[in-house]
Amino acid sequence: MNDFFQTCLGGGCSVQASRGLRVLIASATALAGASSFAAQHAWAADAPLVLERSIKIPDIPLGPYSDHSSLDLPGGRLFVTPQAAKAVAVLDLKDGRVLKMLPDIGNPHGSFYSSSLKRLFVTDGATGDLKVFSGDDYSLIKTIPLAKGADWLIYDPRSQFIYVNNGGEDAGMDHSLISIVDPTRMEKVADIAIATPGLEASAIDSDKELLYVNLVDEAAVGVVDLSKRKAIAKWKLPAGHRNEAIALDTMHARLYVACRDSPMQGSIIVLDSTSGRPVVTLPIGGLADGIFVDHKRQRIYASVGVGHVETYTIEANDVYRRQAAVDTAVLAKTSLYSGELDRVFVSVPHLTTEAQIMVFKPAP
């Protein structure tokens, strides 16, 4: 696999040159063939997820990435981030149509919709800010300045704050930031400095007022005390892993950390969430960027960029059983699981197929 493609798979490039894009598409097609061949050996009649439908997003330019999504549960809307379009697509989940494209977002990454405030918050990594849109007419209400590289965000229902990753080497800084934003006032209220070049996904334990964040350049998980607004621990992972996604299972006191080990292979590292002790390492496909816990069925879902969703069942005494992989598409690495809707939404970029959201229903 050529260096250009490996760099892009790691998330470190923007596809601009037509020659580079042709190379990427050719490499992705080869990856799709290899992934499909491997997946043939994993299929079973009792697949844990069933494709219910696909919602097409037309007129998205060619590009390999689509980042994180969010839901408006009362309004039945899904907000997705086809990055090649430099926009957020608003999808109607009832009839599967595109309601609106919110343009002029340089590099959309994370989003959060407040149904009580009727506001959509979107990070823009290019301009280094958090954009706030009206949930009624989609107008831009306010832009909240942050540092460049604004990326992942997460909402804490206890504090009612949004925590946004930004800064770091993307902003020419020697540290990263988790900025605390008040969605009601639409203002940044504080920054939590993290001594690391970059941050990836995080998870919050609201009861303990702790935030767990992936320190991707250190193969570690940082622990942040939200009441004190400072980092209090760093938990090193076993060597050889690049941790991208993370999910918290408070019922079992476990953190599930999805890692990229190579372009084709990855791992879920299970940590004790009280101590950071590694419990077990579970194999998955490469280029993971989404992981969620289905508490109803006691399952872990992980979306991986080699083109499928991985599922593990959670059993007693830290036993995890791998289920059949379910095909998606090349670089469909981000996803969202909604326990309320009982669906898995997988975001597919316009690369080897039209941009779309694949909607899976868990079975049984």
C-alpha cells in the first residue's frame, strides 16, 4: 500500500490534487476487494445487524472522509458530516430525504444537537471554532472561537456543558485543549490544558464527573476530573496501538478503546475504568473510528474503515465473543448507535460508492 494512502488512512491528509485522489480511489478499490474476501469467511446466517435501508446524500464531491454524527430525537433528524462537501447534511429519518445542507464549514468534525434549545453545535477544524445553527431555520446563530483543529465534542447532561477537543500540534501549540462551552449562553467558559500533541474521542462518566480521552500520540487514555477541570491520570495502553474511539460501560466498569494497529487490523482494548488496568485485547478490522455499547443486548459495536461493523457480545467474567462481521463500505469508519431508536447509523463517504448513511437494525 502506497505512502499516500497510508497517510490518508491515518487521517493526516486532505485530498486536493486530482492525481492523489485517483491514487486513493484505486487503493480503496483494492482494499475493498481484500476486505470483501476476508469478510466472506466471517459471515453467518445469524448476523447481529441487518441492513434496514440506506439514505443517499446526493451531490457530495469525491472524498474519503465523513466524520461524526448526531441526532435530534424529537424531530427525527440526523446530522452528518460529509467532509468533502464542507457542510453538514440534515437528514429526515422518517422519509429518508436530505432536508438541508449547511454549507461553508471548512472541516466539519463533531456535532451535538440540543433539543431543548433547538440548536445544532458543529466543530470546524479548519477555522478553529464551534458553529451554532438554529434548529428551526438552520441559520448560523453564532460562532464560538476556539483553537484550530477543533474536532471531537461530547455533551455532559449533568453539568450541561459541551466539551470540545481543539488545539495541539494542528494549531501550532505544545499542548491540546478541552474547551468547556455553555450551550445556553453560547460561550466558552474555560479550557482544560492537556500536555499532549493531539486528542481523539472521549467518554464521560457523569456520576463520577470524569472524562476519559484518547491521547492518540501516546497510546494512552487521559483521565480528567471535570469538577476540578484538570487532568489527573494517564493510563498507558499495551504497545503497538493507535487509540481512536472509546466507549464507557458503567454497568461493568469497563472502557472499550478502539485502536488502529495497521491499515487492515485493529483492536479493542478493554480497560478497568476504575484503575486503567488492561483486561483483554480483542481483534477487529483496521481503521476503527466508532465504538458503542448496546446495553439492551450486552454488545459492543465497532465500525472500521476496511468496510464492516464488528460486534462482540459481553458475557460474565470478562468474556467477549466475536460475532459475524457485517459489510459496510471502504472508509465507512464512523458510526452512531442510538439506544432510543435501536439503530446503528454508519456514515459512508463518496469514494467507491455514493455518499450515504447505512441504517442497521440489531438482531434479534
